[in-house]
Amino acid sequence: MKTRSHKILDHPILGYFILFVFAIIFMNLGTTIDHMIARFIPGYSTELVTPAGTTTTAIGIGAAIGSLVAILIYMLWFKPDFQDILSGKGFVKALLMMLPALLIHYVGSAVSMITLGTSSVFLALLKATAPGFGEEAMFRILGVSNYMRTTKSEKKIMTIFWLSSIFFGLFHLTNILSGADIAAALVQAVYAIGIGMILGAVYLRTANAWAVILAHMSLDFLEFCRGDLGSTGGIMTGMGIGDWITVAAAIVAAVLALRLVSKDNRPAIMELWNKKWNKEESV
């Protein structure tokens, strides 16, 4: 079955950034729920001191709900051409692909909690849903799948792999505007590129959205369990021993990612996404 034309979204790069904005809009709409939740749960909101003044933010499960709505709207928009990406198929395989990097990262988070103290586990879980659902919708689930809808060349797979990974990393530099230490923010951006690479590679290899959402959520959950990041909403004010271990995890993640999207694996990636988009023929 031939897929329908969707005009602007048919341009793979422009479509990626349009869907990025689309996901941000719904994520921000969801924060309305978060501000309501903050009225009843102490500590749910975070007060940040920025160059522009002091601001209070609340982001968590509401933002996650908004992001999930964006994913569902995206799937409905492309129905019936697009097969479900919220199924469980490939979930275990995807987690195993990420497991070495995840385990090292968990160790780094544990070291940070030991050296810097802990915060509320309950609040950390609620807050971690926002980046888990929101950032995956913004940087990978929507834009990457739309890119694979239009591309016909195995070589071009690497374009979206690098775009989504590097953009994900550089986007974390915006934390500087929220009061993050500049040096720490730069390291965090490089770290995020490595993490973005493994998440992007696994999503390309499995097309399983739940795996990357939950993996991302698990990383942020443990980081929010830290005493320092729990109180700042994830804004880094310095680098500790645990942080350097998570940087090592990102390096391992980058190496694994490059193997997952190596030239030998690209035919399988193309075949998978051709099936997801019900294309007439595989390339």
C-alpha cells in the first residue's frame, strides 16, 4: 500500500523540527495539570533563580500526559499507513541493547546519592515522567519515525541518527538560562549526546517507543533521587564523582549505538521501518 502525501511533513528535516515544536506545545499544555498537582503535593514545584529573576516551575506527570497525547495524535494523523509504535513488540530486545550503558549509569547515580544525599523517591518518580515521555516525543519518537517514513536510502539513516543525538545534547545547554553551572552544563550536553545516540539507535533498530521512554525515565528518576538535583529540578550546579561515572556510561552508550547503526545493520533498520509505514516495497 502506498503511503499518503503529507506535504510539509514530507520534508524529512523540516518535518523533524515541526514535530519537535508540536511535541513541546503539548508537553507545555500538560504542565497546566502539573501546576494543579503542585497545590496538593509539597515539593512538586521547583523554585529557580535565573538572570531574569526567580521563577517557580512544576513539570512532571502532567507534561508526560501532554506528550503522550501528542504521540497518539501523531499516530492517528498517519493512520492507517503507520503501524502502532506503542506495542510491546521488541521491548525486551531494546532494553538488552541498552543494558550495559544503563547499568553503568545506575552505578553513577547511586554514587551521587551516597555522596550528595537523597531526595523524595515519590517526587523523583513523578518528575521523571516528564523527560521520559516529553523528551522522547520531542527528539525521537515523532521526528525519527517521520524521517523514516520518507527516506529511501540506507545511508540517510545516519542523518537522522546524528541530528536527533546532537540536537538532544545541545538542547541541554538551555539549562544555563535556568541557572546551571556553565562548565557542568557543557559536560551535560556532551553526556546527553552519548545518551541520545543509544536511545536513537535502539529506537531505529526496534521502533519500540516504550523501551526508550522507560529507559530515559529510569535514568532521570535516579538522578532526581539525588539530594542536589531533586531540589533544583535537574539543574546541575557542579560535577561530582557520580557525574563522571555517568559520563563514562554515555561514552559506552555512544560506542554501543554506533555498532547498532553500523552499515551491516542498516538493511534491517530500513526493512523494519518500511513495514511500520506499510511501504510498497523495501529498499
